[in-house]
Amino acid sequence: MYKINELPTPCFVIDEGKLEENLKILHQVEERTGAKILLAQKCFSCFSEYTLIGKYISGTTASGLYEARLGKEEMGLENHVYSPAYRPQDMEELAQICDHIIFNSEKQLRTYLPVLKASGTAKAGLRINPECSTQEGHAIYDPCAPGSRMGIRACDFTDELADLVDGLHFHTLCEQNSDDMGGGHHITREDYDIERLISCINHMKETYGLQIYLEPGEAVALNAGYNVTEVLDIVENNGKILILDTSAACHMPDVLEMPYRPPLKGSGLPGEKPYTYRLSCNTCLAGDVIGEYSFDSQIRIGDRLYFEDMAIYSMVKTNTFNGIPLPSIAVMDKAGNCRMIKEFGYEDFKNRLS
């Protein structure tokens, strides 16, 4: 067992106490609405926590065969899958391990519907595009943007199509099935209007007689993780630059893709506290920069920094560009004790390449 400041770095740390706190909120939504909440594994796939997660919510949702297998094997509850297009060689297995398969187009639905019927268990759903964008400044994540490949538009939807499926799935980046309201809901955020969500779900259920699904990923593990990193060096170039043993490009790619500035424990905005540094990374990518942060005291080589809210869209998106090691994964219990659940080495880098 370790304390968080004793862990080898870089290391992702899952805060099990915060994870369970989030799950209790989600369970309350299920209890008060009859909706089923499914973990979106694209966001958080740390299956060592699936036993805990499965105590509070109804199952998993996947973006393809491998995630669907993971949900089936490790949680074993209700299991859904959606993909913009399925491969023929995957469909028979998906029909055996998934309860709902959501199709993106009429062509895919008609192609694979016989496979689902032959399985006798998997139900067909269809993704629709509400053509209602709720995003400003993050078009990369907007499934309803003009020209989006995600879902069927109202002008292409027919009564005949409706008769072929058991439910509809939509996602406006705040998401809803049979009506599937998808994911993106920060239900566990402190200022989220849970009462309004509950009212909306109950209205849909009572008005239309639907089974409602929600597929949050971020809400499950929101604020339930850290990326612990060590300062390797400090260089000067129009200010002090910290070189860390973690990487935005390799370990926190959303920092560059969105982009966004991840929260860092004990830090402030540039100039807010006495000592300001640019935080950069140990790769050859010049733009592998996390951002500028200020601190109450000077940072020294060997100091540890703790990036927050790092359970979501982190472990699932890591890579080994430049041969940078993957962060280890640890779990911290409610008493602050950490157990290491996964460590990576050279073979993990090498075996992906040839």
C-alpha cells in the first residue's frame, strides 16, 4: 500500500470514495425515475471498478466490439452498443453479447436486422440527429453540427423505419433511448439541476410510455481521479518552464484536442499566486504544453504535482508516442491508502508496434 505522494510517477489514481459518491447520486436518479443508467465505457473503462459501479447503475454501453466484450465480461449487466458503422465480422458476436444494438443509418439497420432477429435477444435501435447544437467552441465534440455523420435526420426518418426498431437514441452533447438520452450529462456536478432532469425523464416516461436510458461517462467518474506527476527539470525561456514526466499528448490528449486547461491541485491562474510556471512535457513535440499555472511557493525539481479530474477520458486515450511510458494505475480508498492495480513497461510499448 502507498500514500498518494509515495506512488511511482506518472500515475493515474482513482479516488474510490468520490467514485462511489457519484454512483449514489446516479442510483438516486434511477430510483426516482425508473430510468436505466449505463456507464459509457468510452470515457471510463477501469474494469477493476466495475463490481462497485454495478452495485449502483444498470450496466454498460459500448462504442464497438471490444468495449462491448469488456462490459459483458466484467460487469455482466445490461449491455448496449452504438457505432457509426459495424463490421460484418463483428455483428454475430455483438448480437450475442448485447441487449441493444443502436444503428446509425437505415442501410446498416436493414443489413443487420436479420442477425439480431436470429439471436433472439438483441433489440435494434436507431440513432437520430436532433439537429440541435448545444456546443460553442468545441465543434470536434458536436454530434449535431452541420454535416455530422451521427444519426438520421428528421427529413430522412419514416414511419416504416420506426416500425423496425425498439427504440431511438439521440445525443446533443447533453444526451437521451427507447428513448436513449445518451451521455454528456454532468449529473454529479455540484450545480447540476437534478430535480429538473428527474422531472424531464418522468414527463417523457409518463407521456409516451417509454423506458428511458441515460449513458453518462463523465458523471460516473467526475472529479474521481488524479494524474500524479514529478518535475524532472526547470528551464528558462521568457519565464520558468517545468518539464514533467507526464505528457498532454500521451496521457491527457484532450488538453490539446479541445483544448482545455486541466485543474491542478493547489494552483492558481497565471499571476494569481507569487510564482508562475509553464507546465510542459517530456516529449519532442514542441506544442506538448499543458498550460500556465501559479503557486504559493517555488517549485523545485523532484516536486510532485497532482492534476485533478483525471479519471475521465484519460486512461482510455493514452498512447506511447515517443516511447513515453504509460502511467501506472492505482486506486485510493476512503482512508487515503493507494493500491497499485496496473503497471506498464517497455513490452507494452514494443508489442503494439510489430
